[in-house]
Amino acid sequence: MPQETPKKPVLGILGGLGPAASCYLYQMLTEHTPASRDQDHLDLVISSRASTPDRTAFILGQSDEDPFAVMEQDGRSLVAYGATVLAIPCNTAHYFYDRLARALPVPVLNMPRLTVADAKAAGCTRLGILATDGTLAARTYQLACEEAGVGWAVPAAEHQRGVMSVIYDDIKQGRRADMQKFAAAVADLKAQGCDRAVLGCTELSLVKRDEHLDRFFIDSTEVLCRHALLACGITPVGFDGGTGGRP
């Protein structure tokens, strides 16, 4: 009896949270796949529902529009379209991770936990967290650090306001980041003894791309890209040291 050809993995990207970050992940997946022809690349499907209610506003109680119903619907649509594993290029959306993973019949990659695990593997002992107010309020990275036995710190309130401004006033509006505000938050984290800092918002990954940040930073989007390729049976190229960073 002839053997069935193994089903090729299909990556589903639950995106639009925001759109620029989803585009960047898609670009990154393509760049880090060893390929000599189109057919060597990953099969993937993308949902980019930019109208998904704001995650931070809901987490902070500033909105009663729960994003979960939209995320679950889109996750199910991706699975129906053939996705065998899902990635969510939005750290704040991982507030809903446990509910979503229970609701869907395929594995869902957990970007914050993978990022902290990679940071620990790279020797990080105290991780600075650069993220949205919603991610900090949900303690997404703090809990992941505590589970992994890694110390953590967050920017002081004034510098966290600067981080939010970079995310919402600059990147989400298509502008280059205000590096004075960004640098002030980073200096605060270094003063608190951090030996690495996570770009724990996918918009901040675009700061690394545009401003050529150094190895102090661990990019959560790069970590997600690397693990998504591995989950789909592809050995990525162009990453260094297992932290998702570029050479």
C-alpha cells in the first residue's frame, strides 16, 4: 500500500496587531529561509485584521471591546485554511494566549516565553522589558522571567511614557522612532543592572531594523521568526547565538 506524502506544515500568522509588524515578520521569514526557488519557502497564511480592538486599552480597562473574540475567529479561520501552527506577532495579545491556545486545535507559539528562554540561554541574568503598558500590566514578560529564573526590570514611569510614545506616536503612525525617548528608557534599564533588554513590542522590532540597535537588545519578532521556521521543519539561516539576533 503506497505511503501518503507527509503533509507540509503551514504557518498561520494572526496579524494586523499592528500591520507593519506583521509585514516585517513575513519579510523576516522569507529572508531567513534557506531557499534556491519559490517552492523552498514556507507555506503560510496571514490574517491581518487591523480592526481588532486595541489590546492595551482593554487590558487597562480603558475599553470594554474584548479583542479575544476577533482573535479566536481569525485563528479558527487560519486553521480552516490549512494552518498547522500559529504565530501571533503582537506581545500584548499574548495576554489572551492561554484562552486562545485552549480554543484552537493546533499549536500556538508563545513569543514572550520563547524570548525569555532564548535570553536565558544566551546568559542573560536580568532582562529589561521594553513593552506596552498593557504587556507590563498583564505581567506577561515578568511572569515568563520568574518562571525561567531570570531577573527583570521595567522603565520608571516617565521613561515608560516615552516608550509608549515611540510605539503609538511614532511607529504606529509610520514615523521613525524618537531615539531620545527610547535611549532614556534604555539608560534607565541599564542603571537598574540589566544585561539585556527585550524589544517586547513588535513595533519596537522596527526600531531595531531602522536604527541598527546593538546586541544589548533581544528582538521578540526575530525570536518568533526563528522558532516559527523551526516549528515548520525549516532550519533558519542568518541568526546568531540562538537569541534571534542578526549577525
